[in-house]
Amino acid sequence: MQSSEDLQARTDELMWFHTIDLGNGVRTKGIGVQSTGSEILPDVKGKTVLDIGAWDGKFSFLAEQGGAKSVTALDHYAWGVDFVARGHYWSECIEKGVFPDQTRDETDFWRPELPGRRGFEFAKTTLDSAVEPLVTDFATTDLEALGQFDVVLYLGVLYHMKEPLTCLERVRATTKEVAVIETEAVHLNGLEHEAMLQFHAGSSLQTDFGNWYVPTIEALHQMCRVAGFSEIKTVHGPPEALPPQPGGRRAKLQRGLDRARGADTSPPSQNYRAIVHAYV
């Protein structure tokens, strides 16, 4: 039986997106922004669960640990694309001021050995997990063959989709009870109740050509309703207060003058991670 130190050393040899507790004090060193854990999940005890865009499987394993009857971890992009090679290509595109040919993601940069699934398999073995991996593109896969699940997790995927409403309709088609949707979202100061989407062309959001539409919380609710969900509850919504704008002495003086005139000096927008539960 290997020691915790040896297991941690083996864990550290892999690249991780998710931070996962592997037990006995061993944790993966994830780089992802999804810092939340099982508290974002509904009751999964005795339920069938589909985790779309599972990557390293953090939420697949949390659902299993929460008593799910079965869990399917679905991914293809994060498992099969060589992100290093794609990153070099994207850097060249940024330098040239051109948009990348994203069809190359699953041709030139695709690796059939699925290097991005190594973390998932390592965690699955370490946790002695029964989570089943499924390699397929959810946006194009045969939904009838995929079937329906009591709980569907759609975490950190929506804002990567060029057709977000169509994808939410597909999420609804696979959901029997509730879907958990987590996405990059935007709070627009003064437009708190507007259903709006920011469009990010090029690499304007997080230097990532794969980021497209960022909704307000109202837009997210309305898209879920249009997709066919009957009730949407916000689990994590906009920040209550926006941080002060940065700036030098002149900028601070100008904001002071604006406040004296009664002008709103809050930042125009702030990005955050929204989470909703969408019920059938």
C-alpha cells in the first residue's frame, strides 16, 4: 500500500483542471475557477446523473459520493484536444491579429489517445469509483441513444457554446428532473433586470478564443425557460456590491466629483460565475 506522500507525488505529475480530494490528505492541484463543491448539487441520492463536460470528473465523483445511483461522465473536447499545441497556434493568431480556424481543434490538435482523460482515470482508480466515462460531443451526439437522466450537470460549458440556446434545449431533452447550469456571467450596473448577452469575439475574455456568450442572470433564466424548463432557481447570482474602480489620483478625484453631483460611480460591469437549478 503506497503512502500518502507517494500518492501525492504521483498526483502532482499530472496536469489538473479540477481540485479533487482523493482522500488521506491527497488533493489534485487544479487550475480551474470552479472553486465550489457539492453544495451546488441538488439531492442526488438514488438518482441517475449525467455530467456534461466532466473533464477531471470532480463533480461526477461528488455526485457519486452524494449517493447517486449511477453517474456518467461525458466529455470529448477536454479529453482529446492537445491544449499545448492549440495554445501555440492561438498565440500565433493573437500576434497576427487574426481569428483561428477552430476546425483544427478536432483535426490537427486532436489526440485519439485522449491525454486529457488521464486525470479522470487516475482519480477514478484512486477513489475506486464506478463513474462511467463517455467520449462524445454533447452538442452533436444522438440524444435518443444517450437517454435521459434524473440530474444533469452542465458546469462551465454554456459560455463556450456558439449556440447557447440550442445547447440548453439539448440539456432539457436529457433531463428528467433538474439540471444544474454553471456559467461565466456578467452583472451590468444599472441594468440588473435586463436579459442581455455579451458577445466576446476573438480572445477578449480570458484570452480564450473558445469563450463566446456571457449572459446576465435574467438572460440565463429566460433562456432556460425558453429551452423548456418550468422553474429556475438561482443558487449563485450577481454580487451584491461591486468593487471600487481602480485608477490614479486623477481618476479618484473625478469619481469624487461625480459622487458630489450624484452620479453613479460603480464599475459598468463585473463578471462572476452564475449557478442555477433548472427544473423540468
